[in-house]
Amino acid sequence: MTTSIDRPTRNGVDTAGLFATIDAVKATPAAAKFQFRASNEWISGTHSRSTIDDFFGAGEERTHERTFQFDADHPAVLVGADHGPTPVEFLLHALAACLTAGLANIAAARGVQLTEVRATVTGDIDLNGILGLDPDVRNGYQGIAVRFAITGDAPAETLRQIIEQSRARSAVYDVITNQVPITLEVDIL
């Protein structure tokens, strides 16, 4: 059973809860260690399904309030059946969602009421890399552009600073812009 507590919010953010979390992590740095997980199963062709259910955080194993499933595929022009967005489109979604969540939290913490926030994220890929046709072309995005449209009860410069702080603190932006070590293990069944 989940108990909810009515607390005032700004931008949909429980600011008291946000500051309590910051204070708890300051007091117990080990509580900051989280491990997020996703499992993926191939369906057919380029179609697969990821499931996200449990994670480790604040010192213990936890589960989301519900299990999330996401289908990924390629459009027909890329030999798929279009059962879901491509994995690289999920990456754009992750970046937009992380930056937007961050700026909502930061604005709330600064006492700024947001009226509207929209982000458009585009990424350019050259298939010559993925298809192995040109070794000088990278497999992934050659560039990603993020454009925000934002309004709120603060001056334009303050809104720009909030977006910049969100970028500076974004986990997804960090993962994309800095090399993250990845290990790959294979079990042959």
C-alpha cells in the first residue's frame, strides 16, 4: 500500500520532498547509489521489447509502482515493421525527458513557476557508418540538437540559467557527451 502525503507543489514538483532528498543524501552519501535496469527480449526481425520493473536505490532493492514495457523496431525503410520507435529515437526521448525533468525541478527549487516547456530534439545519422560502408563515418549520431521553448514567471535570463543548470546536471546529457564504460557479457544458451 502506498501512502501519499499532500504537499504543495510548484511545476508539479514536491519541493519539500526535493529538498528533503537533497538533505538525506548529504547526510548519508551511500543513499545516492542507484542501479537502474532494463531487460530486453527479441521478438522478430528488428523488433524487440524492453521491460523495466525493479531497481536498487536509497540502500535497498525497489520496484516501480508498475512494470513498464517499451517496444523498439525500425521503420519499413530500414527493414523493420515499425512496431515502435528506433533505439536511437529512444535516446532522443531520454535526453529531452531528462533535461525537462531537471529544469522543472530546478525551477521549482528556485521558486519559478513554469507555464509551458517544449523541447524538440533532432539527431543526424549517416547510414554509411551503421551499414559498414564507410569506416570514416561513425555508427551513431553525428550531432544532436536540442531546442527549448519555455515560458514562466521569471525573466528570460533566469529561464536560460535554469535550462543551463539542467544541462549541467543531466545524467542523460552526461552519458551521451562523456564516454561511459560498458561491459558486454555473452551466455550461449
